[in-house]
Amino acid sequence: MVGKSLTRLGAAEKVTGRLQYTGDLKLPGMLHGKILRSPHPHARIVSIDTSAAEAMPGVVAVITPKDIPPNRRLQSDLAVLDWTVRFVGDEVAAVAAVREDIAEAALERIRVEYEILPALFDPLEAMKPDAFPIHPGGNLAGKPIVLERGSVEAGFAQSQHIFEGTYTTQVHCAAGMEPRAALARWEGDSLTIWKSSRGVHMVDRPALAQGLGIPAEQVRVICPAMGGGFGSKDETRMGTLCALLARKCGKPVRLEYTREEEFIAGRSRHPSITHLKVGISRSGEITAIHARTIMSKGAYMSSGNAVIRRCGQGSLYLYRTPNAKYEGTLVYTNLPVAGSYRALGAPQGQFALEVHMDKIAEALSLDPLEFRRRHHVQPEGQPGERQTPPGELVSDQPVEGGIPFSSNRLSECLRLGAKAIGWQRRWHSPNSSPGHQKRGLGMAMGLYRGGLAHKAGAEVEVHPDGSVEIRVGTIDVGEGAFTTLLQIGAEALGIEPSRVSILGGDTATTPEAPVTSGSSTTFSMGTAVKEAATTLREKILDRVCAHMGTSRESVSWNKGAIQITRPTKKKVSWKEAVALLSPEERRVRVEIRPGSTEFVINSFAAHFAEVEVDTETGKVTVVKYVAAHDSGRIVNPVAAQNQVEGGVIQMLGFALTEELLTDLKTGVTLNGNFLEHKVPVIVDLPPLKTIFVNAPDPAGPFGAKALGEPPSIPVAPAISNAIYNAIGIRFQDLPITPDKILDKLRLQERD
Amino acid sequence: MKIKKRWDVFFIVNGKRRSLTIEPHWTLLEVLRDHLGLTGAKKGCDRAECGSCTVLLEREPVYACQVLAVQARGQRITTIEGLERNGKLHPIQQSFVDHDGVQCGFCTPGFIMTANAFLERTRRPSPDQVKQALSGNICRCSAYAKIIESVLAASRRGKRTRA
Amino acid sequence: MHPFRYAEPQSVAEACRFLKRQGPSALPIAGGTDLLNEIKEGIAKPEFILNLKRLPSLAQLREKDGALRIGAMVSLSQLAGYPILRRNFPILSEALSTLATPQIRAVGTVAGNLCQRPRCFYYRHPLLLCAKKGGRTCFALDGVNRYHAILQNEPCPMVHPSDLAPVLIALDAQVVLAGAKDKRLLPLEEFFLLPTQDITRETVLTPGEILIEVQVPKPKAGTRGTYLKFRERGTGDFAVVSAACSGRVLRGTVVEMRLVLGGVAPIPFRARKAEEMLLGQKPRKDLLAEAAQAVLSEATPLPGNRYKIRAAQTLMVRAMQAVLK
């Protein structure tokens, strides 16, 4: 089963429109919620008068900060509703009414008096010591992180050349097609909430319990279906407001974001400023890499800590060097909240790194591919000494050296990708093609954590009729996670996948599970499913042996049945075998801490792009794209290819067209829509080739490693490097839009 | 000239006559989703930008979110719910299943409705024609390559594809 | 969406009378693809909506002596599918294929395309009261103005978003406007207003007046035309810059040429300087470049949109090259 392209689960429900997303659900007596948002980037609420709104026919309840007990927080810096608003779009109040348009009209009748506070949009301004504080503790969000292996100071002292550069990336929105929604229903003190989620157990349930001031046991969270999340649907404020409205009304309430709300009150990719310094020795070795990143957090922390850490992974680990240092700082600004989005900070950090390394290759007169071949991290890992005590699980985003990878096929990615794009033949020196349509080739590598979660649980139950149900606490966010988990379960059991079903995304019926994040599903949840299924299978075999009076050596699996060779030749069907189990035995639940005590588990990629730049309009056309990936053994090749293609296209938007724009005088988001936050459309699809090394990883379930996020990492630098190759101009700030290209060409010609 | 706040109207939805009283500011999408219980067409943007709400008005694909329901009164409307015949998937639907032209599925009904109107008109389209025809629908999972494959494969089945 | 009352007039005259009587509280609707956005954003708050789409007299599309008469309510897809269009008005075909998306073309109308409101994101933002909406400030002039005008851009740097307008002006189209009492016929070029004339509206339509027909004369034999549209994405985008050119060359000499730009000014911008420089001349490459430069010598780019000069230069030269070969 593993390695076959099983048809995606739920495909028929999706193509018929029968699959119900949260916004499609209806309950009897259900009301509709709407949120009042701040028109100011930073202000204190002096007073709120809701009487006119409450008097409107059809309005059932209004909630404001007055309804929230003090210190009722979702995160240390995020109140359920606060008396201070910190970005244009920050939540002020919420209304429930019998119809959505009535709730919307009621918002206009809520009178709010604001005291305007100074607003900061630039993180460099906001981090100055005398800047006006956005939160009581000042504008540094959390403590800046410093991670170091060896000593970069010593490394730079040994170097002959030092290369420095600064790189910036924009605010970029995940913009899943489904605007987030929630539907809350109370029965007494117990809440059931259906919502867009990426972690019913470990994200939504505890946050909702905290925000509502009730024990977690009284909260049931169900994610019926996800219309695309890409990591960004990991906030719980809207769910909490929905639940509060429902509690106040005593009726179910559904709250759906508009598209604009999804852009401004969802979660976006953190914009970043990265400064890189790299030392090269006389013999051409990398003696030190030092990266410093500042990210604008927007108004609240969200998942900033993970994002800022993930941003440094490339600089610390993609190139072999004894000395590497990464410093990451998060700064509050009065902008929409940045949070999780596909590969967290890795695309930002590795954009800087991979454009910088391209520049170094050129300065050393090396072909960019050759430079990377010489210097990328090898299977034995980074030089240095292991710091993690023996026997302890190794981080999949380590800083230390001295630990080998479980598998690392980066050199295969480079070889196969280069061949597919025709690198040897087609790569030329920069700006050397004639005419105004200039072609160029570029490439970039990427590495990412291989999918470790802190904890993963799964339950496998076989029913008397022989059907098997796998229960997991994670969610299929649209990428096909349940399909691959089902394949892993079927493989471990040795039965046809048609006998197996999978259930997930419901705190009441599934075991605790991590968030669907960090590309951890296939690896961590896959390991848990495999273990549960294997345990069940062993139990069945034991029972069959006992029943038939034979030993384990004499039984084997044969096409979903059990073949017995001694004492007599006999076949026991799956159903017969299952019947031998007691009800308790039919169910196996495991909880594991996935990972390895010996190896770093990472996924790898190398991407290659050919572009054509029209130097008279600034238009960039991607002519050909090759994405080569080492994600271990591929569980479902077609779904995997679909996911890589999707990741590449989504990030072509990050590279070339997408940016959430803010007016720097008013703090207003200007383009929270699909017309102007220009996500790629179908005609932008370039010829695209996906290559999987498809070599089993010894640590992963049936050899699999993470895949979801890695495709998003090397895209922007590969494109920037290809543009450089075409026209001889470096682009170190994203997105690379025609206006920037034409402006730089004008300067190039003037010089 | 009647100037009214409420209109008694009917539509022919998936071949059935549906009568109801509507308010003029309701969009066709609101009527389908909130009043006729047809939630297959999705509200992805409500601004005629994403295509998740695409339905057929007569035989043209339109953004149901940006059509006033009252303007469409009396007309034939086909939604994703109207494609199956006798419990069997329409060839385009089957093709999307077979070729994995689906990820999260939210945009899928819209793509299929647009493809349906297009294949009705164009028997053996080129990949480029398919791209142009589907250019008003956004898939953020960006399963575009597989969507094109699905539509081309459906066209090769060579059957009548009319809804 | 903000509620309103709705009516279906039985005739153009009835519609005009009603609109005139109600003033700004009543708005006509055609396809609604733009108007409904404005109502949803709270930029337009009409009390009455008048549906013109069911008026049969406005839905006619016909040819008379080679000239094209397009009823105001003809949909963009209907026009694109008109049999003789590709042969006699290929430039119009080109423009229609780049315009919006198939779903919008199915309901959007010719009149709606010409009467659509600007896409400036400051104008469109419900929280910002810009000069165009009766406020005192233009936020774009010192804000994000990458997509704004480089010509005639004071006091409002909006750009006219229509793809059809530059093409129809290049084809020397005329529009018929109907009022409660009479009709008037005027060149489409004169239909559009600059912000200096009236910052709150984009056309000469007076209260109670509606656009009912577009007339496109038959191009003389030997006329060629092209429409080039530069945009950042493959579809869906409005033009960053566009150029429509129609012209005729006789024995190596330009005898007729009209060149109109989109995306550079608050109105479709007629590049008269270029036209004058080329008439009676041989279309040499350097002359085309000079002509385009002459047009853009008047440009007053904003901090974020200097690149549009080069883009417009390119599109003008390419369009003239395609037409005057």
C-alpha cells in the first residue's frame, strides 16, 4: 500500500459539493455573528455604547471588553477582548443576530470612543528603546534568540573573504480558499464547537478552555473539514468570541470571516529583515555563517517563537561549517498579526541564505551548482561535538554538530534536478543573452525539519465485521494526510485499504494529537499509526497461533489472510482471525514520542528555475521549473506530486506577485482581497517537473519523511537567482515585481 | 413600475422549480446556500474574485456571489448538486477524482462547474484553452496541474457532458 | 449587503425619469459585477436599484453598413462571440479576451465596463474618505501609488480601469446617451471626465442620463489594430498599462493612426502627440520610439510608479510596430 497512489479520501464528497465545511453547517435556531474591528492602528477604548445596536430588531446579543473578566487571556499578550486595540482590524466587540446582514448593520450602530495612541509600523523604529510601547513590556516580543555552534568570531578570524548582505521579505498571506469559520453550541456548561482548525486537541481546546474560563473536559472541538489552512488557521480568538456570543444568547452561533477579515485578522507570513555574514577561507571552505533576523510580529505573538527559530535553520545547518550563529528578534508593530504559514520562518531565512550563497559562488568564480555541491551539509551532518546527552531524542532542528542525519539525499536532489533542467548545457554567465527577452537559470536548496512532534497518539480498532477504523487527533488540512495515514495503517496490518477507514479532527472521539504543523503528520502520526496497527496485527497472529495450536514460525500473511503451514495447511480469513479477539483486544491505542536518539531527521530539496525577463516591461515568466525532493519514501506519489506542485506555485506568488500592503499613514490594509493580493492563477502555471529521490529513511514509518512544507522553501531564492542570471541584477527584497525590475534596470543603464 | 422590498420569485434550480420570497439585496449565492440548502457553491470571497461560488446561469458560468438573485429570477440555474445522474458521478467529477484534481476541495465545485460549461462548448480543447477557460477560478492549494489534467481527461472521454 | 429597493423599468424613458427624480439615491444596475462590490463595501448606499438588464431595446447587437451597434446591456461574452467581430474588429476581440475572467464576461456589460468606478485601493477602502468620495485628502499621492496615474495625476491619480475604453476610442467609437427627454451622441473620448473637471465622477453622464449604445464605425480597408495589456498575473488583473492602436499605412506612409493608453491617466489617454508625429511619415523604428517619448515627456510620475513610463513606452512602441508594419 505504501508507495501506491491510492485515490484521495473524501474526493467524491469534494467533487459533489457534499463535504460540509464549518460555514456550511447549520443548527436549529442558529444565530449569526459579526465582529466589530478597530479603525485605528493603536488606540485605547474610552467608552463603548451598544444600546443602539442592541435595540435593533433581530439583534440578540452584543459582547464587548466589558463582558470579559480581567486577565482572561488566550496568550500572555492577547486578551479575549481588550481595552486597547493594536492594529486596524483588531477585535473590539461582537454581535449575534438572526441574520448575518442584521448583525453587520448592528456593527455600525455601536458607538466607540477611542483615545488615539502613537502607531508604529516599522520594526526598526518600534525596537528603539524610546519607542512608544505597544505592550506593557515594550516592543520586543519575547526574548531574542541566539543559537551558536562553534564560534563565528573565530571563524571570521580564519577567513580570507567576508561577504555581507541584507535581505528582506514582505507580509504574505496564506489565503486559504475557505475563510475561517466557527459554529458554537452550549449544552449546559459544555461547549461543542465546530471550527476551521489545525489542532483540535493541543491548540483549540486548551485555548478555548482558557478563554472561556472552563475546564478543557467541557470543550469539544470538531473540525469537520478544512478549506485550506497552510498553517495559518491556528488562532482561537474568533472561536472564543463565537462561543461567548453563543453563551450569552443561549443559542448556537455561527461566525464566518469575510475574505477581507481572513486577510487582515487571519495570520500572515512574518515580514523579515535578515543580515548575513559569511567567511570563506583561503582554500575556499566556509569558516563561519552568521545570520541576524528581525521580524515584524504585528500586534500579537501568535506562533512567533517557532517562526523566528525556524528562520535560522538554513543558516545553521544547510552548509557545512564548524561555526554558525543565528540571532532572531521579534518586534511588535501596529500591523495585522503574523503567525504560522507553511514552513514558518524557513522560506524567509533560506531566501536570504540562498541568494547570498549565489553571490558568493559568483565572487569565487564558481558555478552556483558546483559551489553548492562542494559545501552543502553531507549525511554525516555538521562538524562539532554532540551536545545532546546520549539516549536523549535529538532535535530535528539542532544547532550542534557531531550528529549524523538519518538520511540526507541532498546530493541526489542536486544531481537529478540539475539534469532535468539541463544545467550543464544551459547555465551561462549572467546577463549574456541578447535582446530584451532575457533568459536565465537559477537554483536554490532547502532543508527542513523532518516531522518530529512532541507527542503523537493513534488508535486502531478492528470491528467484528473485519473493518478497521483508525482514529487520530490530527486533521487533514486538505493536503491528503488522512489518505497517507490510512495507507500506512493498511500496510502495517497487511490488509486492503478498502477495509480501513480513518476518523480525525474531533476531541471527543480521537486520542490526543499534535497540531497539523511542522510537516509532522506523515512522520510522527504515521509512526503512531504504524505502531498501533503493528501491535494489533501481532495480537491477531498470536491469537490465531493459540487457537490453531501452532507457533509463529508457521504462520504468514497471504493477501489479507493468514496462511498456516503446520500442523496442517490451512488458511484463516481476516474475518475469522478477528473473531478470535475479545472486544478489548480489538482496540489498540498508542502514544509515542517520535524521533531518534542517534540521528537528525530532516527533509531536503533542490529547486531549479528557468525564467525569461522582459527588460522593457519588467515581466518575469517562469519558463521551466524543477523541484527535486528527498522526503524519504513517498507514501502516495500522486498526492505527493500534487502537494509539491502546489507548494511551488503558491510560493511563486511569494517570489513574484503577492504582498499584503499597508498604508503607512493610516495603518490600513489596502489589498485584503484576491484581486490585489495577487495569488497565482491557473494561467501562471509553468511547466513543472517534480522529482522524488524516493529513498527510504531508516527512522521514518515505512521510510517516509516530511513533505508538506519543504516545497515552499527554495522557490523564491531559485527565482531571484534565475533573474540575476538573466539580467545581471540581484533582487534581495521580495516580491520581485515589475516596478522593482524596471527601476533597477534604469539604474543599471544609467551606470 | 413596481418598486418593492420583497419579491416573490422562482428559479429553475437543477431542473426543479423553486419558488420563494426574497429581498432585492440577496445575492444568488445567499439564496442558494441560505434559503435553498445548496451549500456546494462556496463563499470564498463574496467579491467575484475567486470562483468558488461558480454556478451556471442558463448555460454560462457566473459568480453567484455577485449576481443579484432578483435579477436572475425565472432563469435556469445549475449547481454542483445537479451534476450527478442516478447516483453516478458526472464524467468531469469522476475525472477530478481519478486525476487528483482536488486538494482541500473548497474550490472544487466552482472549478467543476466552470469546466462543465466550457467542455459543453469545446469538444477537444488544448491545455491552453483549458487554462483560459478556468482562469476565473483560484485554487490556493494550487493543484492547477492536476486540475488541467482532470479537465483534459474528461474531454477525452468524449461523452456529452451537459449538466 | 446594505438593503435597497429594486425595480425593473419597462422603458429607457421610464428609467431615466425615475433616476432623475430620485437623484443619487437611485442607481442603475446592469451586470452588477462592479456596483455590488461598491454596495458591499459601503461606498455606494443606494436606496433604489434599477435593473436595466431586462430592457430588450438595450440588448441588441447588430451591424449596419459595416458599423457595429452595441446595445448597452450586451454582455461581454456575447460581444466576444459575435460572428464578425474577429474579422472586422479584431482589436476588440483581443481586448475582450484579456478582460477580467470568463465568469465576469458572462454577466458584465459593455456599458458597465465603460462606466465602472476606479479601482484605486484608497478610494475602495471603506475606512478612508478620500477626495473622490468627498473628503479632503488624496491618500494615494503620498501613499502606495504603484498602480496609479503618471499623467494628469493631480488632484486624483486614479487610473481608468476599462480595457474596452482605449480600444473603442482607438476605433473612433461614439456613445449614445439617453436622458428623460432626449438623446445625445458624442465621441466616446468625450464621455470621460478628468478629476480636474469633477473629482467625484468619471463620466459626463448627468443625473437621469444613461448610456444606451456604443457605435463603432467600420474601419477603412487596410486598417490594422492591436491591444496590448501589461499586467502582473496571467488573468484577473486590471491593466498596469495598456495600449490600443488602430492605424493604416498606404504606400509606406502612415495615413491614419489612433493610439490610446490605459492605466496611465484618470481617463483613457489619447496619445495625440505620437499620432501627430507619425501621420504622413514612414513608421521608422526610431520615430516610433521618439513619438512615444514625446507622449511621456509630460509624465509626472509619483514616487512609486516611475516604472510605468518605461512600461508605457514599451507598449506604445510595440503596439505601433504591430499596426504600422
